[in-house]
Amino acid sequence: MAVFATADAPLRARQVCEAMDLEIAPNNINNTRLKLKRLVERGILTETAPGLFRLPFART
């Protein structure tokens, strides 16, 4: 969540992987995307456009 707290724009799953120093591999990106979508379902994040995630109270 710290990645989103410091972001000034919505992030893609690949950008989240880069910020967390994960290897940029399709498997890691897809797993991160699934986790981000689960956070959207729980109301923790919002998906502003397909594949773009941010905190609900963040400004863009």
C-alpha cells in the first residue's frame, strides 16, 4: 500500500512490481494484477481504467 500512498497517478501492475523490486516476469505481473483486482473488490483500491489502480482518495 505504501507504493500507492506515494504515487501521484494510477499505477499498472508492472509499475507496482518495479516499485516492490520484483522480477519483471509475466508470472509476477499477472499475480500482482490479480491481487490488485482483489483489493478493488474489497474497496481498498479503485480501478480508474482497465489495468490502472489507485487508492480511492488519491487525486489524479
